[in-house]
Amino acid sequence: MEFDKIKAEVKKIEQEMTRIDNDNYFEAVIADVRLEGLVAVLEGIFGAPVWPSDRKLPKDTEKLIKDAGGLKKGQTLYLLNNESGCSAFAMLWPWQNGERITVKISLIPKGGI
């Protein structure tokens, strides 16, 4: 799936704020009540999350995710690598107040993972 199509699907979920929206990165804030719909969209695109997991992420994935802010307990990572060369990730960062979630979606440069 092309990155623009991934963004378009995610944008169907009502957002409280769009922080960044460019050719290879999208970041927005959604209300927690929209999380179930967002997860359904992300799992339809990316499949099951790769984090949280009891398995370690590959080193190249860890570096990429670290560059995007890293992952902590309670956060979620989706990863898409496909034969068409389109690779992307999505991260969900719940806020401490439990009312909002930051969603980060990024195109992975060729050879990035």
C-alpha cells in the first residue's frame, strides 16, 4: 500500500489535532474513544502489532524507532515491509492522562529495514 493511501485511511478517524503531515511522515492526536477504530484501520493495513512483544526488535528496527522517539511500556508499533518496496511504520503513544493518543506514521527509506 502506498504511503498516501495509508495516511488517507488513518485520516478517516476523527482527529483532535494534526501535528505534521508531509510526504513521508504523519503525526496526529486522537481521543482515546477513537482508539478502537484506529486500531482496526492500522491492523487492516499493517497486520498485528510487532510491539509490545516478548521478543526483541531487530537492531535496525530499534534504531529507526529510536530516531522517531522510541518505544516505552504501553506504546504500540506496527510495521509494514512488502515486496512492492513500500515500507512504513505506525506507533501509538497513549498520553498519561488516558484521554488522548499520539499516532505517528512514517515511510521507511529504502534499505531502512
